[in-house]
Amino acid sequence: MHGSIKGQITHLFVKSGINKIGQSKLQAKNSARMALAAEGRSGTSTNIAGKTGIHAITTKENYLEKWEEIARFAKEEYGIRDLEKISMDIIKDFLEEKIEKGVSYSHWSGYAAAVGKFEKALNDYSSKYGRGNSYDLREAFSQLRPVAAAELPRFEGLRNYADPNKLICGIKNQAYQLAAKIQYESGLRIAGATSIRPEQLRGIKSDKFTGKAVGQISYIGKGGKAGIAQMSPDTYGQLIEHIARHGSFAVSQDSYRGALKQAAKLTGQQYNGSHGLRWNFAQERFYELQAAHVSYETALGAVSNELGHNRIEITYHYLGLD
């Protein structure tokens, strides 16, 4: 491929067939799932991404900007001016440099996603025009993801509280403090964390991923979806004690939010509503699962399920991976 970097990038985007702007992304994902099932492969987000194009203008602008950055790196570091000659080793060096520079983990993951689409575009272009090339660029970020997850800052720019434990300790009312503990430890929405009946109690169980003891309650979440939420045995014991005294656990959502806001001010933190504690839960739970050697995709799916999300893409946002 010849021409300027920008010209080659534009040519690749247009001619490879990866341009799907204006077409249904949902339909494309469903088709990808069917194709993966026929191939006997799992329908993970990574595998689906490998079979779908670029459907949004903002995504196009984001990815093409990163493709140009990769191409400039290849030219400056390796003297390679042809996009078709970019290899997995070059991509690995590029992503390793980002780790060395200390970009946020979410930012690094954005490059990883762009590399996935770059790989697809190059493979589709090669197949379409009989170039005889095959690319496996995603192997680079598969190898580096554990390093990036361990070394890079993870929570930049998100809505989590800087110190959720200090925040909770700053709540004076015991019932509101208990609601905050439940929300932080379980990831429940405010409705679920402020209204719990005796029949929802499920006792002390073992976390199926980590094996640790947890107290569990059942709940009906958004859209009527049934779920199980879990919390520390200590918080669960406090919940049982409250229900034994009062018949149920029920606090005003507005008053609870007010208590959180006051505690945030008292502890010098930005107030992020009750939802901020769900962000803390999502981030800490995801990395707890990865520390327990749960695979990336399984951990992502587990957190999504525990948050009650119908689409895993929403969970990406909580983790800074979108």
C-alpha cells in the first residue's frame, strides 16, 4: 500500500469493508454470534468484535486516529511506511511503550480495541484483494493485558468514590450507613439496597468464584430481572439484626442520598450519588475476580450480571473499558 499515512488509513477503512456506519450494530452482533456458534467458538466480546465492523462516526474517528498513531510509530521506529507490513511485534512494542508512559488502563484498553479493528480491516482487505497476508495483531494485547492491568492506573475519570470506606464511616445514621455498606459490597441499585424484606435473606454461602464466605439476598432488579446480591458476613449480620428489630430494612432514598452527600463533604470527596458506590463495587469486584485467576471475559460477565446489566457494554463504562 502506498501514499501518506492518512491516505493509507482512509483507503483501508473504505476499501476493507469495515465501514458499517449507518448499518445496525445489533444485527451485526447477532450475525457474529451465529457465525461463531457455527464455528464452535464462544461469543465473547472479543470474538464478536473480530467479526463486526465500525458502526458509529465517533468510533471511526477514535479508531482511525489510533491507527494513524500506530502507523507513525511503525514509520519512526521501524522505517515501515506500508500499513500492510505492520506486524504483531510492532504492535506489541507500541503497546509496551504506552505501558512505560503510564497511560491509564482504560486508555490502554482503548488502544487494544483499536488494534482489534485494525487487524480485522487488514485481514479483510487482504482477503478481498488477494494480497495473501494474514494478521494476528490482537495476540499482542492478549500477552500484555495482565501487565497493563497490574501496572497501570485503573480508575481515572470515573464516578467511583476515592475512599468509600471513609465515606461510609462518615455517615452518622446507622441505617443509612448500613444501606451504604450493602450498596458498596453488593453493587445493588439504590432501590434494592434501601428496601429488603425477611423473605429475601438467603443465609451465608460461598462465593462461587473466590470461595470466601458471603451473605446473600435475593432481589428483583431492573426490568423484573431476578438476581442474587452478596455482601460480607459482618454487613449481612447487621442486616439480619436490623430486620429482627424492625421487621424489614427500609430507609428513605432521598434521606439516604442526603446522608451520603453530607459524608462526602465531611470526608473531602466529590459527591457521586449512591450510584458512585456501584462504580466502586464494579471496579473492585472485577479486579478481585482477576486476582482470583478468573479469566478476563468471565470476570467481565460476572460483574455485569451482579450489577444487573442486560448488556455487557454498559459494564465496560463502569470499568473504563468502553
